[in-house]
Amino acid sequence: MHRVLTTCCFCACGCNLYLEVEAGKIIGVIPSREHPVARGNLCLKGWNSFGFVHHKDRLQYPLIRRKKHLVEANWEEALDLVAKRLLEIKERHGGRSLGVFSSAKCTNEENYLLMKFARAALKTNNVDHCARLCHSPSVIGLNNAFGSGAMTNSISELANAEVILVTGSNTTEQHPQIARFIFDALAKGAKLIVVDPRRIPLSRFAHVYLQPRLGTDVIWLNGMMKIILDEGLLDETFIKMRTENFRAFTEILRKFDLKQVEAVSGISVEDLERAARMYAGVKRAAIIYSMGITQHVSGTDNVQSIANLAMLTGHVEREFTGVGPLRGQNNVQGACDMGALPGTLSGYQDIASEEIRKKFERVWKTDLPSDRGLTGIDMLHSVGDKKIQGMFIMGENPALSHPDLKATRAALEDLEFLVVSDIFLTETAEFADVVLPAASFAEKDGTVTSTERRIQRIRRAIPPVGESKPDQQIICELASRMNYSMHYESSAEVMEEIAMLTPIYGGVYYDRLDKGWGLFWPCTNPDHPGTPFLHKGSFARGKGRFEYVVYRPPAEMPDDTYPFYLTTGRIYPHWHTGSMSRRIAALSRERPEAFVEINPKDAKRLGVANNKPVRVISRRGEITVKVRLTDDVPENTIFIPFHFREAPANILTHDKCDPGADIPEFKVCAVRLERVQ
Amino acid sequence: MPDELILNKEHLTGFLRKIANERELIAPVKNQYGDTLFEIVSCVDDVSLDLESRPVVPPKNFFLPRTEILFNYRHEGKEYRFEEALPDISRVLFGLRSCDLWAILFFDVVFQENFKDRYYLNRRSNTILINIGCHKPMQNCFCKSAQSGPFLAYGYDLQFTDMGDRFFVEIGRPGGRELVEKWDYFFEPVTQKDRNEQYEIVLEAESGFERIVDFDTAVSRFINDEVDEALWEELGNRCQGCGGCAYVCPTCYCFDIADRPVSDSKGERVRTHDACTLAGFTRLAGGYNPRHERRRRIRRRFYHKLAFAKERYHRPSCVGCGRCVEICFGRIDMIHFIRTVCEQPGKAMKASLRLGEILLDAGLISKEELKAALEKQADTGKPIGAQLIEDGVITKEDVARALGIQLGIP
Ligand code: SF4
Ligand code: SF4
Ligand code: SF4
């Protein structure tokens, strides 16, 4: 038996763990004790992260659709076909008719290569990935305010904060290790403020718990800032030295009517005052937020408001403070960093800039398209004008994770050609013309970047299962069949190219990563030590920018026909579309089936009982799912996790998006409930 | 061959090299990342042994692996064929801590008490255990309170005491004697001075504990049902169900057995570690969970470690290794728990609460409902179950079901 240190494949906490290998199989994992985030323990997902690797459903060979059915094929045949079809479409309709989904579950190197493949070989900037669905508003909102869209501080700093404000993040369930640091802070006497429409487990430890109505974040955030302004709790020196546009901001804020807070959000002004004083009254206060803030039509506004709040009180640019958007997937930060986005190349370098393009063109030896590409939502949700004809989807599962699934699936169905690479035959792969079997995290080398911008290694512990191949290899083999040569000896060589072209990764080399526990970007040259917290002494964009935000309600509100709010999300034992977690016995045993959380009072009115099925209907479709009674959701609000293919919550959600970030409003839509006879 | 010997430190590598040539040698190794793990050491000269810190996971994984194939199966037509995968390997575990070794002795009892677990026993009977007494207890070690260390009086094959430039070696069981006799040229006789020095080291180690806890009081409070419900509530809220406390505990032995198909016609029956803090651990077929609330599961965990083990094996099964103390997501740990229980005022509950407790445990009634029924019962004089049924809180079927489950009737 031997052990291989790697990074957990589930969430972006980025725990390091040892895979235990015996006779070519992974038989267990051991957490690293020295790793600064894992600290000797893993969440249940991490402890069982090896459980899907040898599952019998693993894709072992390529599949090609023949007479409506996916049948076994060999690699030559499959890759030749993919290359041929993609080239045909490109010739007939141009590169802009092709689209690529990269993957927040794949490595930095793979994301870099796929976006290179899209731009250099397919000649399209239509490349995106699931950050669109989770933190695109953070990337834009925090970039506007601070000049960088990532977590400002490192995870372990939380333990020394005096006040922690958690909003729109069910931290104990989605980022267990971050919650662990919050518990450490509490043990040292820190105060906790939780603001969440659902009474999440952490709220039981909150010194102030606020329960706003769904989609009213701008209101309570503005209210809180108004209180801070009125009571003079702001950090004037900080504002003067480090920010801009404050005067214009306060002119409007001063007129904000606190009465609105209770009317719109349901939070009483007294409670909000307690929270405001608590947050503003200390030196070291941090904000943690996640998709409860971003998955709204006002997602970018919500993020800007959070940035406003942090700047108003000077709680940023210092150790143990900051604004922390908690990224979900193990490498969603990295996939963004690598430029798997329609408008930026790796390191957030603008594709529209000629100078930047030139730099890449010199190394990539080809011309690049200069117009911004389509977002993931636009690629699949603008069926009418037939923009996208062919797609390459690497390790993503929009047929379960995108909003308004009927429309999404129709769009996938409509594609002239779809190729999917994945480790299992996902709901999306079922629509594919060619399915390529990919290697899992245990079977390849590479790096991933955690939510705290920590770049870490994943290491190959076993050879690829069956005939599967690492995505890196798949992309390169495909490129060479499309007359564009991409050849690398190793993932380390890919990283060398990334470092050369990407200033924030300029000092990232494998030999450095192997010593210690990775590097925090920005790490601009081989001697740069990395940056655990951003904006030290000055914001990345120079000065932090205040921008007043006017409240906009959610796109679809409950009415007489659809009287309930539906909010969707995740639960502790499962991971996104469940393709891995539901195949792990210990995880699937925790929550084998879908459920809808309903307040007992609503249940009584409707005459539905615990554990009994109920029909949930929205304007888009309906699902049947079992009831779980709980006071954790307020009246008139239901919660459904989106992991379960038998009862896909996203049949119900709509595809109205934030205008800037193009993120759909997964957190609010209107539904009605019907008893199943 | 006398029972006590001296091994000069310069001969340790030589001794271990000899062992590694003949058997699989397992020892605590500090790797390049700074983590100490029990590793299979094929070449002693290539690794850096770490005899100063506690390996991340206990040695139990070598006796009860995280995943273990019990047998392979194949079906052809109607016929099933089985192929047992019995382990058969001779090992020496070197550098165990006393607590971890004591935990193995506890496993020895558990894995042959009801039926003899051949997988465990095969591995165990082929393994020689060498522990190293803890001359410097670490922070969060409390084996002294648990009476499983820092040095052992029996149970080891060999016990080492670190005396600076040499080890004082005590021979316990035949396996140890065999090793020493085979390579006797590494060893020297002990002098009275060595004995005195070793005695001093043991004494000093005994007084070096930062953590002292009172197991007896905690156990008796438990057995007398004197643990405040509010504590369970608090711990239930803190536990996040990671399973870590069980996975790292040297005396947690719960496992799950499942069939894992490899293809349409082949499969494996596998045994994996399980954890009692998980909801799925206690959920029965059909979805009913007698301990559906987290606080019930946490209670069960501590009950099992302390009171149950005491009643069954005459001592708690916690060996005080301190592993669960450092890793909990909600900062729950054995030391803190025992201290809290010992500190709280004794609150004896009446024996008549038993059925109420069972129903409460099963999540069929709430505390408030139980309280109300108990008050009414005082007037009506009816049994508590009848009272609850009369009040419409539960049905007869509920009671029967809950009782059936409690008594182990499917
Ligand atoms: S907290 Fe996240 S990274 Fe850590 S073990 Fe759990 S899923 Fe993996
Ligand atoms: S380590 Fe803590 S959080 Fe994890 S299962 Fe045990 S008690 Fe619960
Ligand atoms: S309960 Fe904790 S301290 Fe006791 S033996 Fe288990 S892991 Fe060690």
C-alpha cells in the first residue's frame, strides 16, 4: 500500500488528503494534519471522496451515437469524428457557432488548454463554465469595487476575527472547513451575525440572526449602512485615504428610508441596528457570503452592496477582515483564473485588448477572435436565433444544473453536434453525439485553486480507469486532429506556459508547489512569496469604489396562482448534480432521495404530511417530491436541493438573469403546491 | 533470554532492517509534507521515523481497513461462485503508542466476542506489536486518565522506553521474544542503573499530563441518566456529521457491509468503516430513524464510548489518545465532554421516564408533549404510553414500533 497526497475533489475549501492505494485501487483517504485548512479532518464528502473512483458506472471507453443509441467505440474513431464535425460546423457557420463549457471540476491546466483550444483552434470566444451559475456577480461586483473578484483574505484569518457576518452561505453544510474556523473564532469570543432567509444551522450560534425575505438583500444592506452612517460608526480615515465616490454614495444613502427595511425585508430596524453596531463596532470584522447573495437578478448589486458595507467600516485591506465570496467547486476559482470566460484570457486579461491578444498570439502562433463570446446561459438559452450549432462540454452537467431545464434540454437536443467528456454518463452526456471517457482526479496530475486563491497540486495516484484519459490529453489529441498543434510533455509544462502568459500566476511552478502547501495568487515571479490577503495597503484597482445600489425585486414574485417562494440550494452529503456523491454509498445513504422543505404551518394549510409526496408546480414545469417539515424555512417559502435527477429542482426555476453577470436567479421563483392523492 | 534488555539507538535501524527483510514492517514515518502516518516501511534507510508525535490515523486501519474486500462473487446463469479474500501477511507494527496498542487489545475482545471475525483475527495473529512508552505525553493526551498509558504493564510483544542514547526493552509476549532471540546480537543486558532510570522516566511521564479527566464520574452520571438534556442539544447543534471522530478513533470499530458490483456478472462484498454520528448509520430500511436527531446520535456515541463499554467490558472504550480532541468541526471532544458532564449538577431523572425517553429518542414525541403528558399522568395515574395515546400525541402502532426497535425486534 502507498499513499499519495492530493487535493479533495469536492469543495473549494481545498483540503489536502492522502489517497491510500492498494493493488491499483484506492481503498481510503487520510486527511493531512499539517495542511492549514484540513487540520487533520475532512468533511464526510472528503472522507469518502474516493468512493466513486472505481464505481462500475465509470465510463471506460468512448461512445458514439449510432441510430439514436450511444455505442462503444475506440478513441481513434471518436476523436476523428469529433474533429471532423467541429471543423465542418466551423467552416459552414464560422467559429462563433461553436461553444465550449469548461469545468470547475477540472484542473487549471485543463481549463487553460480548453480555453486555448476554443480560442485558437475553434476561433471562438464562446467559452464559459459554471462560475456563471455561482459567482459571476462576485467576479464583476468585487472587481468593480476592489479591482479583484476573489476572496480578499485567507480562510484561517477568520479564526481571529472579532465579528463575522455570514449571509447567503450555509457554511456548515457547503464549506465545512470554513465553518470550523468560525467555530474557532466563536471559542475565542467572536460575535456572529447570520443573515439568511433559511434558519441555517449556524444561526443557532448567532448573536444576531436576521431572517430577510428572499431577494431583499440590497434593502437590509442599505439599511445597515444607513444606520452606520447615522450613528457615525464609519471609518472616515479609511474612506478618505482608500476609497472614491463616497460623497455621491452618501448623498443617496442619506435619503434611504429605514421604514422600508421592515416593509420589504421583514427585518425589524432594532435587530438591524444591533447587527450594524456589532459589525461596525470592532476593528476586525469579516463578511462571508455565497450563492444566497449572488444567484439573483440583482446579484451584482448585492455584491456591490457588501463591498460598500466593508469599505464604509474599513473592514477590508487588513488582516482578519475582508469580504469572502465562498467559491463552490474545487477549482471554480482556477477555472475563472484560467480564462474559461467569454471576455477574458487567463489572469482576467481582456480579450478585447489588442496588446493582450498579441501577447497570446505570439505564443499560441495563431490569430485570436477579438469579440467577447457568449455566456453559458446565452449559449443554451437563446435557442430561437440558432447561434450555437456545436458544443464541447467538459465535465459539466447543464442538463441538471442550468435553470429552466425544459428549455435547457431542448437547446441541447437542438444542437447539431454535441461532444461531452465526463467520468460518468451524466444527464448532459445522454444528449451527446460523442461521449469521451475522462480520468478522475485520482488519475491525473495538475493544479487546482481553492476559494482562498491557494493554488495546490492534485497528483495521480492510479492509472486512468478503463480506457479513460485525462482531459488534458483529450484536448491536445483533438487539437492536433484539427490542424492546431498542442503538445505538452506534462501538466507542469502547461503550467510553465500559464506562468509565462498570466501575470498573477507568473511565479507558479510545480517545484514550488511541491514544497509547502501551495501558493496564493497573485504570485508574479519565481521569487514572489504569494499573497494570502489582497489589497494590502491599497486596492487592486487603486481606490475602492463606492456605488449606491437601488433595490430591485426578484424577477418572479409569488402571486395568487403561484403563491410560494421557491429557493434552491445544496445539502451537506451531496455534490451538485450528484453524479459523484450519489454513487458514494456513505453519502447517498445520508440522503438517498430528494425532498422539499416546507414550514409545518403551510403543510397544515395544504393538508400535506411529512415524508409524503407533493407536487411542486411553476410556470415552467412540475416535479413530485417528498415533504420534509421544518421550521427552518419561513412560511410561504419552500426549499428544494438541486442534486436529484428524479426530482430536478431546476425544472421549476427560470432563466431570468442578472443583467451584468448573466447569472440566473436560482434563489427565487414562484411555485404552487398540490397534494398528491 | 531475560525479560528486559538494552538496545543502543545506533542499532535500531539494523534491528528494524532485519525485521523488514522478513516481515512487513509498519512504523510511524514523517513524510516530506510534515505529516506523520503509519507507513509500510520496505527500506528503513529511506524514511524518517517519527517516534515523537501521534500518527494522524490510528493503526486500526491495518487490522480493519477503511475498505476491505471480504470476498469476490461471480454469477453464471443461476449459479453463484464465491472466492474468499482472506488476508495472510506477517507484520511487525513498530512504534505504537500505548493508547493505540491498548485499543488493539480492545479490538481483540470485540472481534471475537460474538463470533470470531476471521479477517480481523488472521491479521491480528500474524502481527507483532512493539510499543514505545510515552516519556513525553503530548498536549491533549489523556491516556493516564483512561488507564491505557503512558506505559503498559502487559499486552505488548515488546515495549520500548526511550532513555536518550538507548532503549530499555521489555519483552511481553512470545512474538517479541522471537524477534529479540533471533537478532540477539543487537541487544545488551540491563543493569540496575538502567532499571532505576527507566523507573524514573515512567514516573516523570505519569506526572507530565496536562489533561486529567474523571472518567468514573462521567460514566456514573451517564449510567444514572444525569446528563442534562441541554448538553445534548448543544452538542447536537455543533456536530456536523463528518464522521471524523469515528474514523480517527482507535477504538471505533463500527463497519458497514455492502455488495459492490464490478460488472454485470461480477462483484465484491466490501466492508467499510462506518460512523455512528451519521444519519444513515441508524436509519432503518423504510426510512424510519430511531435517532433522527443529531443530539440523539451524539448521545449514542458518548454513551457507547463510556457507559456501554463500562457495563460490558468494565472500562470505557476511550483510550485517551486525544485524536478526536483536535479535529472536530464543531469543537466537540472527549475531554471537554467529560469535564462538562462532571461539572454539571447531578439531576436524577425518574425511572418512569423510560418509555418517554424511548419515544423521545425515536423522535415520535417532543419534550413539551412528554412533559405535558407526565403532568397529566400524575393526576390520572395512567401509564405514560396510555396517556400519550389518549392525548392523541401518538398511536398505539407508534408505541409498539418504537418499543420493538428498542428491543431489537425487526
Ligand atoms: S471541506 Fe471541502 S475540501 Fe474539505 S473534505 Fe470537505 S468537500 Fe473536501
Ligand atoms: S468530529 Fe465532530 S462534527 Fe465530526 S462527526 Fe464527530 S462530533 Fe460530529
Ligand atoms: S474517543 Fe477520542 S480520545 Fe478517546 S480513543 Fe477515541 S479518538 Fe482517542
